[in-house]
Amino acid sequence: MARVCQLFSGSSGNSTFIGNSDGGILVDAGVSAKRLSAALTERGIDPESLSGVFVTHEHGDHIAGVRVFCSKYNIPLFATRGTLEILERDGHINGKFKTVELDYGEIELDGYKIKNFRTSHDSAESCGYKVELPDGRKAAVCTDLGFVSEEVKKALCKTDLLVFESNHDIDMLKTGIYPYSLKQRIMSPIGHLSNDACADALPLFVKNGVTRIILSHLSEHNNLTIYAKKAAVSLREYEGRDGLPSHRRKKAGRGNDGFLKENYAEYLHSGRGKTKGKIPARRLCGI
């Protein structure tokens, strides 16, 4: 069975497993190798079964465990040229594991077809990933982007499961503790998607085949799970003239909450409360 599990998410670290019972890949390794290994083992995933670690960009919350984790298990690292150059410059590549430069074409790795796509973020050369698993099902990871470009839209349509950013509530960010310069950076075209920006994008994806969405990279200081979920459930354009297929409207049952249960199957907790920024084992998602 295909499995997608967001092991960690948020400013304290990010990592998502995409695979099945035989192995798979990681998108990002933004916590220590020790924590990452423990999270995988807790979910019955052998770290040595991984075929590769695919890095979205060079920020610490996405690459903190890369050097030790890839060295320990001899796992190849995949990233864009810009990201690899920064990782090498900063000592995250030590010659003990293979590195592979990605150029936005599709590659095949142990039965997985992986294609990266450009995202807009304040980094050297950030990207997202779309993965076709051996059984033909597709999953994508798209976080850390200031806006949803046409390239992103094209990449994410016709995906079975989508991990998608819903970083901040705009009012919480504006009135929060962050310095003005950081607030401006987060809200910029090379920053992060707000709950509203996320919600604006979701109808297009749902109308084009996406059936499960994990809201990701929720800010601990500038968001709440309930705010992100409320924005997503509103479905914005899905009011009467939405173009939502009739069979999905019937499945929705009593309003938008029903639609949420059918189509937005998993939600990432914001880091407030018991879950502390990661999806517990019971939220492991089979697609």
C-alpha cells in the first residue's frame, strides 16, 4: 500500500516520507538524524530501505539532518544545482554519500518517478516534488513558496495526495511578535503562503484530481490549526458556480465539512498542544 507520512513540519523541522512497505524516499531532512531515524522506525519504516533524500532548499529546517543521516545510511541526496552549491559551501556535503543534481526533468529511482518544479522562495533555487509511486498513484510536496505560479499549478494537478503550505493567518502575523522586516519577508512573493492564499489555490487542484490534502508548514507563532482548516474548508470558489463535480457535491453531504472529510483527509497540527508540529502515527495516510 502506498504511504505518505509527514514526519515533521514547521519552522523547527520538515520531513515527509513517500513510499510503501518496501521503502521509499524522503522529501527534506530538517531535524537531527537521530530524531529522523526514530520517527521512521516508530512508523515501521526502515531508514536503510530509503532510496534517496530529496531536498527542497537549503534552509536549516529542511536540511539539518542531511549530512549525518545520508552518511550513516549511505543514502543519495538529490537537489537542484543552486541548493547543492550552498550545501557544499556550508559543509553539509562531506563526500560520504552520493549527490545528484536535478534539472526539472523526470527521473526514475527504484520504481519511483520523481519530477521537481520551481517554487518562489528566498533561497538559492527552491523546488517542490511530484512523485509517482510504483503502483501508479501520485503524491506531491509543495511548501515554502510566496505565491502559486503557473508552473506550480500545472505540477500539482492530477495528484492523488498533496502536501501543501498553509503557513500563517495574516492578522496573526501582522499583530504578532515578529519584527517588521521578517513579517514583510513572510508576506512577500518569496515568502510563505497564508491560509487565504492556500485556500484560493485548493479549488483548482480538487477540480483537477487531487483528493487528499495535508495542510503543511503551519507557523507556531502566526497560525492556529482551526484557522487553517476553516480557510481551507471554505473552498472559496466552491459556492454554487464552482464547477465541483456533482458526485463530489453529493458525497459532501451536509455542507463543506462533509466535503472536507471526503477530500481533505489529513491535517497537520500547528505545533500548539499535544502534537507539537508533527503528525502522530495514527495520521499515517494510505492513498
